[in-house]
Amino acid sequence: MNKIYNYLFFILLSIFSIFFIVKLSSSSLFNTTYQIDIIEESSYSEFINIEGIALRDERLITDDNDFSFLNYHIVNGDRVGKLSTIATYNIIPLPLQSQIELDIINNKIKQLEDSTESKILFDIVTIDDLIKEKINSILFTSESGSYKNLVNQFNDLQVLFNKKDIKLVDTDYYNKTLTNYLYKKEEILSEHGTKEIYIKSPAAGYFTSQYDGFEFITADNNLELSVSQFKDIMGKSEMPIPDKYVGKLQMKPTWYFVALMDSTDAISFFVNTKIALEFDIPYSGTKKFNTTITHISKSFEEKSVVVFKCDIMNVDVLSIRKETCRLIIKNHFGMKISQSAIRKIDDQIGVFVIIGKIAVFKPINVLYATEDFSIVEASSNVSSKILLPKDEVIVGGKDLFDGKIIN
């Protein structure tokens, strides 16, 4: 009897062992726990962080009278002509509800005045093209999460629609509507015994109502600084906002960013080198500006001052002052892949891609690598082995080989 039990025990043990071996083998052949990433085209910029200050030639605008509220007729970043209206205010402040009503009316008046200007120089086809461009701009602004200028863009779009209507019909409706709004405006002002004062631009330039307190540090005499002079400027405190401040004008589209960087980095650059600077602008996101190096100081305590010149002027530029930005050294364009997906097989670097249910090894060249990911390009001439966007790449996992069945 004991022999029979021993025999049965031996058979059961053999069956269990065979089952275990088969299970272990199948798990290595048909592993179902692999993580999959979808390959996407991407880019990455090598950069150096630099700290500096933006220098412009700004003219402060103030008014002779006290005011409690300004109604700006332009937006920050607009280019204005000499003696054009910047803002208005009331000698006697209006109650809040009346002021809100007046602001709405003023906006309508400006919209109608822009629509009915004496000459509409564009034909219908050009106006249609401008309408499409403005709609695309609004959609792009909305998708980028930068909403601060959307109201102004919608106003510009409405003006274009009005101009198209005027071109097709006439200006009678718009002139009558404008007259009605002007009458309503005078009614509100008369009811409260006040009148509107116009603030005119003293010169042509780029306007902003912002104030940061460092407007007194200008580009004049500060474009060839030494390291010690740069540190003196960066150590200065901001000035208080002037009384009856309206805004400021940047007279030219040119501005400078004066920065301090390691001399070991600065030695790689030369005067007249073209290079991009990237800033993080509040409410606008990341903005890149093409610049030209105009000055590199002598090294002092392993630091050098580098001056970058830029000929772009807009609302984002006017908000830059003391900043840490990124100096773009090199841009890499390719496909972004997790480091956990990259393997080395027979001295060839590559990744495993799932095609159907088969793991296929595709060779790659690594263009740029970080601890977490790499920017790569395909390195095979065989069509079936060329890595492509939208390929499903296996991340992590072990015991992979070319041709392995992935269940």
C-alpha cells in the first residue's frame, strides 16, 4: 500500500513540476504586464539659465489733475501716434454703476469709430482674409490658455465684420448708432455734472500702463557693463510709482537684456552671435525672442556680463524686467522616448515595438538624453525596422527579444 501511495505522490509531484515549468516558460514568452507608450514627435532645447535685467528707453506719462479712475482707450503693447488719445477720466468721479455703463458705451463708441473711419483701404477679399486670421488668432490664444487679450481680439473681429458690412452696404446704420451712443454718453456726464478729460500721448511709441519701479535704469550708458557695474545695477531698489501716473512709452522697438553668466559658458559666444532667449511671461506662457549679442565683458570672479539686443516690441516685452531666462544653446527635433524603453542588443541601441502581437527591435540614434527621457531618431535602412511616430514602444520589462510573442 505504501508503494502505491509513494507512486501516486511521485506522479502528482511530476505533474506539478511540469505545470510549474510550463507556466514559468509561458510567462517569459507571453508576458502581459508590459507598459506601452505611444511614440510622438517632440523637440527639446538645451539651455543655460541666466539672470539679468531688461533695459529700455521709457518715458513716463503723468497728468496734471487728480483722478480716481482711468478709462484706457488702448491696450498695453499698442503702438500709439503722437497726440493720440491714451485714456480719459472724469473731473467728478461717477457712481460705480454709472461708470460701468459709461465704460460699455465708450467701448462701443471706439468700436464704431474704428469701423467707420474715413477710408476703408481693404477690398472684400482682403477683409475676409483678415477675419480668418483673427478667428485663428482667437482660437490659438484660447487653446494656449492666454486669455488676457481675448476681449480686445473679439472687438477687433467685430470691427472687421462691420467694415465688411459697410463695404457691401453703407455707413448709415453705423453712423446713426455712433451718434446715439455719443448722446447717451453726454447724458450720463451731464446728469452727474462732470466732463471727460482726454490724456494725449506726448510722442509716438509703444504704450503700457504697467510700472515696475526700474524705469530709471535705461539702455543709455549701460550696454557695456563690467561684472561689478552689473551687480551695482541689480542691487538697486525700485522707485515708487509717481503721483498721477498714467503709463509709459517705449520710444523704439529695440530693447536689451543684460545678463550675468559663467565665464566658461560665455567663452562659447561672440559679439554678433544670433541666439534665442526664452522667458516665462505671467498670463502669456513661454515666449522666445531672437536676439543678437552686442557685448561680452571681461571675466571677473569666473563671471561675465553678456548683452543681448532684440528688435521685437510687444506687450510681453514690456512686462520683462529682472528675470531669470533660458539661453537656448541647441534645439533637438525627433521622437521622445522614456529611458526605460531603451535597450542595447548586440551593441545596437534601440527599442522594442509591438507589431500585432510580436515584439520587434528597432534601432535608434540618441540625439539628446536626460535622466527620464531621450530625443531619438530612427537609424535603420530596413523599412520594417524604422521607428515611426505612433509606434507602440514597450517600456520596462525583462526577457525581451526580437520576435517574442506578446499576449
